[in-house]
Amino acid sequence: MKTVQAQRSTSQTLKIPSLPSVVFRLNDLIRNPDAGVVEIGQEVAKDPNLSTRVLRIANGASFGLKSPVLDPVHAASILGLQRLAPIILQAGTKSLFGKGKQKIKQDLARHWRHSILVAQIARDLGRHCKNPDIMQPEELYTCGLLHDMGKAVFWDNKPNKYKRCNEIIAATGRDPLAVETEVMGANHAQVGAKIVLAWGLSRDLAQTIVFHHEAWRVAKAIPTTVLIALADRLADAVEAGDLEGMPFVASRRDCHFLGFSKSHLIEVTTSALAGWDEIEV
């Protein structure tokens, strides 16, 4: 089967879940300049499952609150709307995958821990970036969180096939995207971009996701891809505990293009390493 035909077939057979309607309502409220944090917090509280997840994430180490928050209205007022938006998206997306599928629970847990780590690193690097064309830190958090969303869809839809795909990658060292296309009919970046567009999220986000393994190919047009690709590599180093290799994950070219120093890189990765064990899913 030709690649284009395989991709079309995969798109037709994969079940892409819809975001909960409450997430759409909340995103509309957050974008509404007339909506206040109390109103948004009250809307979160109407959904017990979402509010529980929002509070758990908000009280996690990555958002650095000085004292625990116990209700969504308080969380909204403490965090602010920019920080609340990616928390709501994180809570909403994680609930979509792996329901009743115990055999992929560990695989999805690894996926989410990695995605959250990439999100944290991308956001923290973004706070040091001098490149004016890079997305804002909370947008970068969303990019990092969703960059591998296609993998979650593969695990959720075709776990045995995707397990075999990963076994081939591990055994041969071949390009993961090529193996995914060969085995699954499309790669995870393509599927992730399709999800983002299906959910009505921004085209910029979709483009960043689809090219995050080919960052320098599109760096001029989509500069955020360079930062997400770097955050992804740094997350891999953190997960592997590669202390010596971490400072060398970013090239001089990366630092110059993004506009931060090696000291900023070390600061962010040190923080990520300290918080890695505290990431819960």
C-alpha cells in the first residue's frame, strides 16, 4: 500500500475522541474579556471530575503555589486565566484515553509523564527566550503537552500494533516516524496535528506538532518548533538521568536562534530534574 493510501486508511480507522464540552465552554469563557475568574472557577466546579483534576494539577509542584488550593474558584484566582487554560486542557485531554484498558495503563502513564515534562520545560525555556516570534510560555506549555498526542491515539486504538512498532524502533534504531508510517499508516506527529485541528485549536499549534521532529526544516516559518524539539530532547535526558549530557543537548545554534544562554538552559533542566519524580498522572 502506498504511503498516501496508508495515511488515508489510518485516518479513517483511528477513533479520535472529542474534548469534553465543558473544556470548550471554559476556553470560550477564558477568551471572553468580560468573564472573570470567579465565573470561570464556578464553571470548573460544575464538573466534579474536571474540578478534581484541575485542583490536583494546580497543587502539583510544576505550578509552584505557596499553599494548597481547595476549590476551583480559588485556583482560578491564584493561577490567573493564562495559567488556568493549559491546566484545564491537560485535565480534559488525559481523561479521554485508556478508559477500561488496563493493559496499556503503564504505556499511557509514561506518555503523559513525558508530555507533562516537555510542557514544563518548554514553558520555562520560553520565559527566557528573546526571540519575539516564539509563542508565549503558557502556549508553549500547551504545545509541549500535546506534541505527542498522536502516540496516545495509537496506544488507545491499536495497542498491540503500536507495541510492535516500538519494538521495531528499539531493536533497529530506525527513524521512529518512518517506522510508524510503515506499521501504523501515519506517524504520531501527523495524527497529533489532526487531533488539534479536530478540536478547533490553533493552526499554529497543529503546525508546530506536525513538524516537531523536523524543526530546522521549518524554523524560519514556524520558529516554535525549534523550542519544542529542544524541550523534547531535554526531557529525554532528564528521564534518562543524563546529567553530563544535558548541557550539550542544546547546540549553539539553538541558543542563538531562541535567544537564551547556556546558564538559562542549565537552570531550566536542573529544575526539571528536581521535579521529575513529582510528576503524577
